[in-house]
Amino acid sequence: MVKDEKDKKISLLSEDLTALESYISDIFTFSPLPLCFVSPLGVILESNPAFEKISGFSFDEIVGKPVEELFDKKEVEELVRDTLEKGIVEGKEMKFLPKTGIEMPAQVFTKARKDEEWNITGYFLGLFDLTEIKKTEKELRKRIEELEKFHKLTVGRELKMIELKKKIKELEAKNN
């Protein structure tokens, strides 16, 4: 009877583990944030649909690809070093290189993944496309420059008007 109870507990734990794995898989697949899992050697082992969409690579094309092919080599070396040393990198701005070859500004997040003995088994990498934000920033800078020029012109004009009014008063005073 003890063996049956033990088998029942093992079966329940196995079911719980299967449900948890399914839950984690669903979250990974559902997430709108592009995510991938990278090995300690820098090879992409898994990616979610959002990562595939933003990169332009299919699952079969992206899995097995070195992560350094998707970023500037120096930037990714620093990212990996920081991830392995600190365990996490939050919001590092980098140049992402999707399949189109058109460089994309991105904010990158990483988190080291560790096993039971706290050995790093790889890291999660997520990114956020900054293209629209950078475009808006550029437009705002341009608009600010235009407003500053307009301000200089209007202030300069106003100062000139004050100077001319003073001269008019001086001339009126001399004529009287």
C-alpha cells in the first residue's frame, strides 16, 4: 500500500511538472517581447515567435545561429561578459541586425540561467525595437532647433525694436 501511495505522489508530481512546463512554454510563445535562449557559447537554442518576427528569421534559421551575427561584435562581447559577470543586463542600447540587413536600434535585456549548482547554463535575451522612438526623438530635436532659431529671430527683432525706439526718443528730444 505504501508503494501505491508513493507511485500516486510521483504521478501527481509528474503531472504538475508537465503542467508547469506547458505553462512556461505558453508564456514564452505568447510574449510580445522578442525572446531567445542563448547557450554559454553564444548559440541561440530557442526563440519565440516575436523574436522570429523582429529578426526576420524562421525558427529553423535562427536556432543554431551565433548571437554575435545579430549584433555588433564588440557590443555583443560586452553584453555577454556583463551577463556572465553580473547575471543580468537591463536595457543596454545596441544595434540589432535582422535578416533584412537594415540596422535596428534596440534595447537589450539579458538574464543568466543557472542550474541547481548555480552554474550558468546560458542566458535569456530579450529586446525592444527602438526604431520609432529614435525617429520621434530625431523629429523632436529638429523641431526644437527650429523653435530655437525662431526664438533667436524674434528676440533679436524685439531687441532691435527697443534700440530703435530709444533712438527715436533721443532724436525727438534733440528736436525739441
